[in-house]
Amino acid sequence: VQLQACGGGLVQAGGSLRLSCAASGRTFTMGWFRQAPGKGRDLIASISTSGREISYADSVKGRYTISRDSAKNTVYLQMDSLKPEDTAVYYCASKSYLATTWAYWGQGTQVTVSS
């Protein structure tokens, strides 16, 4: 499985961005992570294969929306009401439903939110 993330950029606080993660090969649970400078990589959103099970980190709940288009084998992350603290490199990843390890990773895409 190969994952290709895109859609990052520079945006002002309060603005929006949509990240995309296109997959080649079969994917199961998909997730978005982010890593701010000097910090660890944190899971911020995940979506099951069916799209019926979705979860968010508290830091993005109510502002971010994860979705998937199975026909396009693509997962999206709509980010609204962006804050400077959302600045990070964002990664998409995939794992099997019962797995504890995220097996496949896309390259990161930089999101920078200016104040």
C-alpha cells in the first residue's frame, strides 16, 4: 500500500484547508497524524473502512472532519477554524482494523497557520 498526501499550505488563523490522502492498494482503517516541531507524532483523526466509525483527538474535535471516498480510495481531512497551534507536518496512515500498529504511512504535508 502506498499513500500520497497533499493539500498542505500556509493559511491565516481562522482559515480552512483540506488534506487528501490517495491510496494505491487496499486500505482499512485510515488515520491522520500530525507532528509539530520538537513534538511527537499524534493521532488526530481516524476512520474505519466503512466510514461509520470515526474518532478525533480533543484538540481538533469540532473543527476537523475526516471522510473517505472508497471509489477514489482517498481519505480527506477538512480543517476549519485553524489556529497557529495547528501548525505541523500532517501524515496519513493505514492499518488493519484490529491492528495496534499503523503499517503504512504517507509522506508528510506541511500545514502552517499564521496568526
